Amino acid sequence: MSLIDHLNPLARQAPESGIVEVVNHGRGRPDLIPLWVGEGDLATPEFIARGVVESLAKGETFYTWQRGIPELRRALADYHARHFGRTFQPENFFVTGSGMQSIRIAIEAVAGPGSEIVYFSPAWPNFKAALEISGSEPVPVVLDHGEEGWSLDLSRVEDAITARTRAIFVNTPANPTGFTAGADQLADILSLARRHGLWIIADEIYARFFYEGARAPSFFDVAAAEDRILFVNSFSKNWSMTGWRIGWIHAPRELGQVLENLIQYSTSGVAHFMQQGAVLALDEGEAFLASQIDRASRARDLLCDALIATERVRLAKPQGAFYAFFAIEGMADTRQAALDLVDGAGVGLAPGTAFGRGGEKFLRACFHRRLDQVEQAADRLVTFINGL
């Protein structure tokens, strides 16, 4: 037996990321346009980095509050109050070491070995993998795809619920599809969760990248204080902070000690100086975020219009997030297609096979980049498609 055979089977079986496979295939190639991962191309702006520099100069490098420094929890409450038009309390916010850790903690809090969580597929693969590593079973409900885009049949969600179901994971606006649930649909999902006594893990990380209003509909719009909802979020997308690995959870206050314990026994909290930068992102970052959303909107139109014009692509412009998730006529093996696009077109895309059931025939392009680069990528993709 090899050393690997002596590891925990759940760890051993953790899947390789289908996105990372393509990234590793093309990493470092000159002139390649990387649209494969979910981040923009701008570095964190100076006004946010300034908070870190000033904090380091003050010597704020010691252990700190597990739930997050008071300044950041207050800033999170104020940020939510501005965008939802009502009061939020700092005690409901918990700072984590990334949106990914927020998801892991939410899973650990509500599920366990032998339990199930229902989610909508195609989906960001990290959630499914994290659930499997925890010993729980992910139960996909496949979204429908039509001329108007992606949609959810709620009856399929109810059919997927069993005695072992503990939660419904809802990512809206969604990665990779751009599916965005309306307020009425969120209310229906919440009603379903209430009837079955389930938690909702609400991943609203792309809520501000919404192209039909100031923000996407949210469970905050329809929920009551006593509802079982864990909101998971991150600083990564809004403020160009993907490398910072800092996020947050909004949860009922009575869960506070449990969530603090889960943070304590994983990372023991986020560095104080990083949290000071996050405070500035929330307090001073609105103009930067607005410019990012505007640029993403124009890039969305540029890329999607070019692909649709080939008349060989199935694609509806996404309502939210910053991905074009499209299928090319006659293309079945999108894993190989993604590798071929790196080699033959100089464009890095994520294969739909990485996103689970319903996504196998699609490719994902992250268009959250400067417009001249998106235009160049669109030209290369169109040439590749027309040459098939």
C-alpha cells in the first residue's frame, strides 16, 4: 500500500479542479488572454491597501478578535444598511478567511456525515467538493436552459428533499450561469425551507454585479429575523481583493459562539491589519465598485454580442455575475475544447465539465477585464468557432 492509501478516504477522494487543470496547462504562456478564473484584472486599489500599511505601522500584528475586529463588523453592518434600507447589527457579522471558508464553516455548522444539501447545478465546483470532504452528500437540482437564459423549476427542489436534507445552498446571481432569482422566487425557496425545517446557505457574493438594477434581489428582502439563513460572502469580487482571502458570514446572533469556535479551530481569525484594509473597502469603495460594475456591463455586451453573432453559440446574456456560459454547436467535449482553446486560440476558458450536471456542454468565460482585452479575446474566440 502507498502512503496515500493510509489517508482519510474523504481527503483522498477530493476531486482535482477542472478549472485549475486548464490554468496549469496554459499558465505562463505569452500573449494568452486568461478568462478562466473568477476575478478581474485590477490590483487592489491604493485606498484599501493604505489601511494595511497604516495598521502595520501601528504594530497591529497580534492575535485579535475571532469574530472580527469591532471596526469591521460595524462597517459591514453599515454597508448592508446602505444597500438594504434598514438597520443591521454588528453582532450578526463574523469575519472569515475568505468566502470559501465562510462556505466551509456554514457546511460544518448545519450538516455532517450522512446528511444532504440541495444545490442548483451547474455550480461553482468548490461548494460540491467542500460538502463531499465534510462527509455530506451534495444533491444537484439542474437548472433549465432556454433562449431567455437559465431558470429554476422549484418543484424539482422539493422533489430532491429527503429526510436527510439539512439545507438548500442558493448562489444568486450564480457562478457560472448568471442565473438570478427574483424576489418572488427567493420567497418561494424560503417558504419551502420553512416547511421542511431546512437551513438556507445564501451565497450572494455577486449581488452587486447585477445588470438590471442597483443590486440583485436578496434573501434579506424576504426573510424574517427567525429564519434559518446563513449568508456567506467575500471581499474578493467587489473590491479586487481575491488574493486577500477575507470574507464574512451574516448569521442569527445566537449562533455566535458556535461560529466563533469554528473560526478558532480553523484559522484563529483574520489578520488585524488585513481587516483594517477591509474597513476602507466598505467605507470608501463605492465609487471603485461602481466603475467595476460599469466596466463589466460593457464587457458583457461586447463578448456576448460577438459570440451570439456567430449563430453557432447558445448563450443568453447573464443577468448577474460576470461570466458568459455558452455552448458551441457540435462541441461535446468541453474539457478538451478548453485545452485546445489555450493552444489554438490563446484564450483561457473554464470547461463546463468542471461545473457539474447540466454544464457539460458549456464553456465559461470571465469577462471582468479591460475592454480591449475582452474585445481581443472575442475576436479570437469567433475565429476559433468559425474554423470548426
